[in-house]
Amino acid sequence: MLVTQQKVLRRFWYATLPLSMLDDGPKPFTLLGESIVLWKGGDGKPHALRDRCCHRTAKLSKGFVDEDGNIACGYHGWTYDCSGACVKIPQNPAGVIPKNAIVQAYRCEARYGYAWVALEDPLQPIPEFVEEFTPGYRRILQFHETWNTTPLRMMENSFDNSHFSFVHKANFGLFSNPTPSKYEFRPEEWGFEAETHVPVRNPPASHRITGTTEEITERHLINRWYMPFARRFGCSYPASGIDHIIYNCATPIDDRTMVLAQWLYRNDSEASCSTQELIDWDRPITDEDRDILEATDYDACIDVQRQQECHMESDKPGLLMRRMLLKLLADHGEREVFREPDEVRG
Ligand code: FES
Ligand code: CO
């Protein structure tokens, strides 16, 4: 599925940039092939416009935020409010502004430390991540980076218990036990929930992460897929009662690349496991996933009838995603646009 070709994907919210990245002025972002500019207004809220001045097309992300919290073009200073209306043309002392001096605005909301953007009328609200509102949890922003793969690959990998023993054998994966744990599925309107118990290695480096010192410990996973490209990795360690709950948004930049946004909720204290330790633990794991996903074909055909790939039992979550995405397209009068296998590598 080539994401930029499927119009319905424009009708979802995506995490774009951490709000802290907007503290020193406007920033560019590409969402589903669309160039946008984000900035923090006078009220501290993020806003998003098309990244193209209507005067001579300069990128507004090259501009600056003025004293009223509006965004000014860096070329000749035309200034826009959060609705995209031009409110000032410095060269025009009479203050007359042409009617067509307007830039496309997009819905933009602050949530979970990120600026979320929907390009068109959203089908679902921004997902509710309950730990954000539950006392006793702290939120840690872990990673924000560009990956040369596509969101569906990342989402499928998140629910694929078969890769732990291979991709993550250097830390928590049990190479000697490659039989994957099975999930129990609960379909939801917004995606699905999948629950399982997974034995994992617990090397000394992870003792403070898991809260136990046993050589092998158990993860109780209650994972969720939020259509189209967000997921909860709801990991609890029953032996210690520690929750290590990761949320990821795989935000589509274009048909080949995505932004990996990852943050974590923990129900312990900074003293028992520091922010830096938690980032350092998840860093190589995330890199291992990235490395293997960047070595796959970037496009995955969601219509499995086309038989572009072989499957096994543990691919069930991914196949369910593909079926639900295919239905989403059909419900909105779209067909899957994909690349033929021999064109996929480029
Ligand atoms: Fe933006 Fe001229 S191009 S003000
Ligand atoms: Co992985």
C-alpha cells in the first residue's frame, strides 16, 4: 500500500514533532507527502499550515514567530494566523490584504508531548492513552527519528512475537526458544487488543528495568493497535509489578519513510530506574528493529490474495491489520495502490 495514494489515511491524527522542538521557532514536517510547517503560538499551542507562502512560495518554516504568535514568512514578512489567513503585509502601509492571501491550515493538537496533525476531517479522535491520565505513571520521551521503512512494517513487527529470538537475541530474546507465544485477540472499533505472556532473557543490564534478578522472567503483554499506525506495547513484569508501557506512532512521511515517535510510561520512580537508564535500555532494541525493517521491501501489499509474501501462524496480527486496512479503503471507495514486486526495491 502506497500510503500517499490512499486518501482516507489523511483522515487520521498523527504524532509529528515533540512540542519541545517548537520552542525555538517554526519547524518543517512532511506528512503523507504534504509539506507542513508547525509552530507554537502565543498561547503555547501548536499550529500547522501548508509550508508554502502564498506570495512567492517560500517555505514558511524558514520564517519566524512574531510578537502576536503568528508566523511570518522569512522572505518578505507576510504574516499568517493559525487559520492560515494573511494578517499583515509589511510592504503595504494601508493594510490592504488581498482576499486570496491565505494558506491551507490543518487541525493541530498538543497531546502526550507531541504536536498531532490531521490533514483532513478525522474519522477517529486522537487515541486515549490511559497511563497519561493515571496517577503513579511518569512519561518519558524516548525516540523521535526517521526510518527508511513504512508504518505498516513497523506496526506488524510490533505484534510479531517470532522476531524476538532472532532480532533481539543480544538482549531479551531467547534464541534457544524460538516458538512464539500466541495472542488472545479482542477486536475493537479502532483496531484490536492482543494479550499474551512471553518469557524473556533478563541479563544484568535489565535487572533495574524489569525489577527482578532472575535469569529468565515473564512479560505480560496487553498490546493495542490503533488504526492506522499507532500501537501500545503494554508490558508488565508480574514478578515485580513494574509496568513498562511503550507507545509508538509510525507517522508516514511519504511512501518510503516514516517518523518513529516513541514514549514510555513507568509506574516506578526516577530513583529506582532513571530516565537515562530507560532510554539506554530501549535504544539498542529499537535500533535492532529499525535495522531489520530497513532491510525489507518498503511497500507491503495489504491485499494478501495477491500473494506477494508467504505467511506463518505468528503473522496473524499483521494479517488482521492488513484485512482491516483493506476494509477501511473499501469502506471509503478506495482500492489499494501498490507497487509490483519487481519495482519494489529501488
Ligand atoms: Fe513569503 Fe514573499 S515569499 S513574503
Ligand atoms: Co522488535
